[in-house]
Amino acid sequence: MVELILLGVLLLGVVAIIGWTISIFNRLVTLRNQVANGFAQIDVQLTRRHDLIPNLVETAKGYLRHERETLEAVIQARNQAAAGLKQAAADPTNALAIQQLAGAEGALAGLMGRLFALSEAYPDLQASENMQQLSAELAATEDRVALARQAFNDSVLNYNNAREIFPNRLVAGPMGFEAAQLLQIENVSMRQAPKVSFG
């Protein structure tokens, strides 16, 4: 009789541990999916931003004939940022991919700032309706990128907290739940939307 009670208690304990493990696993999967969803929103906005930049450069080309080097550098930085975005989108919890994306976006922001500073010396470019429209779209997109980045970083924080607390840590490591990386832009000028007034 005592053996049956001990066996029952043991089985109940095993079932409880399995249920607890499944519960933690499911919570971590849910949070990891929220990180991926948060990054998907960044992906949409950065893709839009990357799509606007060639149009902006093409518009500026006619006016900034002597600034070819800057225009080419902007397009090259845009292409590197787009490649970084594609790599990070494949796995938003890949810390290295997120860090590389942040670096590429910081470099692009610096060159975009340089482009806008150069364009201020060309009144005809500033008066161009196409340039004004593209600049307004880019500024609105920058605002949406900032909001999407904040939501993504909140999801990353929730996920990382859940995977690091005890006893979740006992399940997270062996089940392959790696730490996610916040999308932090090191370029101070990137922390604020670039000023793109042309009117």
C-alpha cells in the first residue's frame, strides 16, 4: 500500500514537472514570436525607407552634380542596410544580425544627414516639389521606424526577462532559447528623426 502511494506521488511529481516544463516552453515560444512580430513591423518601415532613398538620390542628382561621391555613398550605405535588414529578418533573435543592422542603419543615417546638409546649399533642390514630397514621406517613415523599434525593444526585453528568470532559465538554455538583442542605434544623430525641411 505504501509503495502504491509513493508510486502515485512520484507519478504526480513527474506529471507536474512535465506540465511545468511545457508551460514555460510555451510562454517562451509566445514571447519569441512576439519578438519576431515586432521585428516584422521594423522590417516594413525600414523597407519603405530603403525604397524611398533611391528616389530621393535620383531627384537630388540633377541638382547635386558635383556631389556624385556623396550620392554614391548614400546608395551604397542604403544597399548595406537593406542587406542587413534581410539578414536580421531571417532571425530577429540573432544578436549579431541585429547589431550589424544597427551599425548599417547608423551609417546610412549619417550619410543621409550629410546629403540633407548638402542640399541646403541648393535652393532649387529645396524648392523641388518631388524633393519636398520625398522628404516628407521619409520623415514620416522615420517616425514609424522609431515607434516600431520601441515596440520591438519592448518585446525583446519581455522575452529576455522571461528566459533569464529562475526557474525558466532551467528550460530556456537546454531548449535553445538564446538571448535576443535590442535594436540600439549608436549614432546619436539617428536617435532623432533627421530634419528634412525643404520649404
